Amino acid sequence: MKRLLVVLMTLLCVAASAQEKIQWMDFEEAVAAAQSNPKKIFVDVYTDWCGWCKRMDQTTFQDPAVVKYMNENYYAVKFDAERTDTVRFMGHDFVSGMSQFGRKATHQLAAAMLQNKMSYPSYVIFNEQQQLVQVIPGYQEAKNFLPILHFFGDDAFLSKTWKEFLDEYQK
């Protein structure tokens, strides 16, 4: 009986740790992957001090439906808006900006992706040619976030308004 209990506990632990997670990549890895195997790129622009960013990681980005759809349809990127390295993208070198008032500086690529509307968390969607399609600001619950992922991931945005898509999606 004791052995059976140990085996069951072990299986439960293995099953819990095997929960699928979003396959986050570095920005440069996602761009390279998209060039050899075209797929949209989803960028989570965050900072270490952002409470809503952390909540997004703990809730929405753990939701099984979000994880599954994200992994199947996007190259997912975590991009620290205050990173300090140089990122080469579209023939340009983007670097960390200048520090102001003792705070960490905003990275130039984060500012470019968010069109200088610095709000965290924000999500950036690029199409298969690495062209910016949409910036989505703010924390999102999984039930509201999944339709957004589908709207862009399924290319519905090319032929429908958000309202038309949402009406069909919710049926």
C-alpha cells in the first residue's frame, strides 16, 4: 500500500511538472526562426518592476488554451523594455536609451515597437514578414486574451473588424 502511494505521488508530481508552457524565445531567435519558418511573432514587452507584467506571467500566460494557441501560431518573445544590450533588427542597431532620474533606461527597440507609448505590459504582434501589425497595452485575463490571439493569429484582422470577429468567435 505504501509503495502504491509513493508511485501515485510520483506520477502526480511528474504530471504537474509536465504542464505545457509557452516556449519563450529571445527576440533575435524569433526573427531568425521566422525567416526560415514563417510565423507571426508575439512580443511581451515588460519590466522587472511591473506588477501587472508579473500577474500576466502567473495567470494568463499559464492558461492551457493560451499556451497551446501561442505555441502553435506564434514565436513568443519576452522583451525586457529596460535591457541593456544591442539588438539588431531590420538593418538597425537598437541600444539602451539614456537613463533619466536614476531609473533604468528604456531600450530603443522597446520604444520603437510601442511607438513611444511606454505602458507595461504591452504586447506587439509582427506578421510573418516582421512588420508591426498591432500593439496591445495592458493586463489581459485569459478569457479576453485568447480571442485577441486568434484575431491576429488566424489573420481575421485582414478581412473583419474586431466586432465582427468577436461576434463570430463568441458563438
